[in-house]
Amino acid sequence: MRHTIEMPYIRYEPEQLTGRLRQRHTVFVPFEALVETLVLWQSRRCMRRQMARDMRSFNEAMFEDAGTTREEAEREVRKPFWRD
């Protein structure tokens, strides 16, 4: 069984889609903001994973030089990526 679309196909430019979405939804998150948020979350995740790997070789003097303690660094590493 084949399905057919009764309406004509309309190709919208990105600006037109943005306008149409804003008309339909009172809360609108632009695509660029979504991408920026995802990139931020990914960078936090990578940074915290790298920090967790590096912490294993740090001694207390190195934490002191960085102005933190091992406990504070471990707390930062355990944070979910969506938390600042």
C-alpha cells in the first residue's frame, strides 16, 4: 500500500522555518543555542574525564599549588556534565 501526500511539497529556507516555529511556540530555543549547549556539555565531560585521569598522579603539593584540595577536585570530577 502506498501513501500519498495530498498537500504540495513546500521547501522552506531556514529563516522561514525559524519564523514559523516562533509563531507556533511561545518558548523557542534557536538551533544555534542548542548546539552551543551541547558543545559546552561535551567540553565539560571531556575536561572532567581528563581531570579524573590526571588526579591519580597528583600529590598533595600539586593540589596545593593549584589552590584546591583533593576532595574539592574529586567533587568537581563527579559532577554531571550539565552542572556548572
